[in-house]
Amino acid sequence: MSKGKSSHTGSQSPLFRRGLGGGFQGFGEANRLLLDFFLRDVLEVAPALLGKLLVRQFGDGRVERYRITEVEAYRGVEDRACHASKGRTPRTEVMFQQGGTVYVYLIYGQYWLLNLVTGNEGDASAVLIRGIEGFPGPGRVGRELQLNKSFYGESLITSTRIWLEDAEPVSENRTSKRIGIDYSGEWADKLWRFH
């Protein structure tokens, strides 16, 4: 179980200060989200992820839990902002698989971004994790979670390194346009960012 320490600073993690670090009364492996959660339309899964716990077990055995605060939905080959809109490639192959897996990719040569594949095989949809409590921005999320290429295609259902757990839902959420996708024409106007 987490000691509430952040590996990169040695200080208490924001989750520990907010009561989400060490104890997690009522939470744990038994609350892991099951496959059915991910086998839904991305526009159902994305807002349902807000408030859920993203769990990471690091190489040193430390387990940290982070509350999800911001996500974006990317809906298959018809969504011009979605990587899958370019077709099935080695990079996007995992998006065409059954939901419940991890899709990571590198940007700017230094940030691994975390996406959760949703839907049935062939749907090619995913949710970008844009923020976790204490770490806004997808690049910061990847850095905090110490993501790398080895997470590509990892099962959120069976992994011992990364998974999601149920938690009390957020009472309300806001929607807005997704960030950095102006190139996608009318798809840039979709209110598929949830926070």
C-alpha cells in the first residue's frame, strides 16, 4: 500500500494530503474496474472515468492511487481528431482491439500520453487521461506514472502495474472542446473534453 510519498520529490503526494494516499478505506483490488466498464461507447466511458482511481504499482513495489480529474474522448475512424482516423497502423493497432487496454504514444520525444481503449473490437476509440489530481496535463500524467512504450497494449483488467478502481462518482462535470485539435475541422467543435 502507498506510503503517500511522491518518488520524484520525497514529499507527501497531493493524494495523501487529500486523504487518498495510504488508507483508501473501502478501496483496493476488489474494486478494480472490470472489462464491462470499458466495453461501452467512448462517450459513456469518458465522463464515467471522472473521480475513478488510476492505480500504478511502481518497480519498487510502491502503489499510488490518483483520482482522475480530466479526460478527452476520441471516437473511432470517423473522428478526424482520433489517431484511428488515419487507419490501422502499427501505432494505432491497439485502438482496434477490444476495450480495456492501454494505448500510449510519445509526443515531443519526451512525454508518454496515457489513453484507455474503449468499446468492442474494431471500434478504435480511446479516452485520453488529461489530468489526475495534483498533476494537470497529459504530459505530467505520463511523467508522474513513469510511463514508457512497454505499457502499449497492457490489459487494465489483468495488469499488476496499472489499473483502475471504482470510487465515489463526481457529482457533476463540465464539458468543453478538446485541446490542440484545430486541424480536425468540425470535429474540433465536439464537446468531448470532460472535467
